Amino acid sequence: MPYAGEFNALLTAIMWTGSAVCFAAATMRVGSVYVNITRLVSAVILLFITIIIFQIKFEVTLMQVWYLCLSGLLGFVFGDTFLFKSYEYVSARIGSLVMSAAPAIAATLAFIFLDETLSPLGIIGMCVTLSGIMLVVSERKEASARLLPISAIGIFYAFLGAAGQASGLIFAKKAFELGEINGFI
């Protein structure tokens, strides 16, 4: 299929946008913690069903399990709870926009804790991305033009969500560095 990569990238962006809007609506109704717990329990059940149906084999060491558990706690529990909490104060658009800083935060953490380096082009890309985020977040529109005004606490919660996701990525990488892991789990 020609342009399969481009098609899948576009489809992924559409799915992310749809899920952000749905999670924002659910969070406004029942709260961020309840939404995240429900999402995580549903995901675990579906993952176990998939592992059983497709008989997926995996072998991991105790240290890999430890790093993966830390990764999940930081990324899925801490990070996503704060992302969903940000939806209560800012729109899904702004919360997701701030979350796009997670790769830059992860690269910074990888530089500090994993002794990884970033190319000058990578640093320029991070600066452009972070500048774009700051530009959109700091824009001034009339309050009536949007459903939720941009609030400092909402931005802070979204940043905590991005930091949680980035920290989770670092621990997941440490688990993968210890040995081969089936990426599905």
C-alpha cells in the first residue's frame, strides 16, 4: 500500500485527538481519578485477554518487572491522572499541547540520568516545539471564545502529566536495556 506510513500517522493523530476529547468529557463528568482508574483496569483486562487468546510468550527478569512497574506508575498512573486533571481546568487542546513537551522532558532526563546526548538538530527541534507550546498557551483570546479559560493550575497539571510520561519512558528504557522484552507487554 503506497503511503502506508503517512496514512497510519494521520490515523494515529485522529485517534489521539478523539481520545483526548472523550477523556476530557468523561473527566468533566466523573473526575480525573475515576476516569484513569477505569481506563487502567479496562486496559489490564483487555491486555490479559489478548495475551491468553494469542498465547503471547514473554520472559522478563525481576529487575525488568521493577522498572516496568515504575514506568507504569509514573506514566500511566501519575502522568495520565494529572493530564486528565488538567482537562478539568483547561481544554483537551491545551492539555494535549502541553503534553507534547513530554519527549523534550524525556530527552532532558535521559541526558541527566542515562548519559544520552542529543544532536544540535534535536536540540533545535526541542526548542522550536517548546516555543510553539509557549506561544499557544500564552495567546490571549476573549474568554467567551472558548469553553474553558487557560488557567495556571491547569497548565501546571498538564506539565506534571508530561513529566510523569517522560519519567515513565526513562524507566521503560532501562527495562528494555536489561534484555529483550516483547514490546506488546
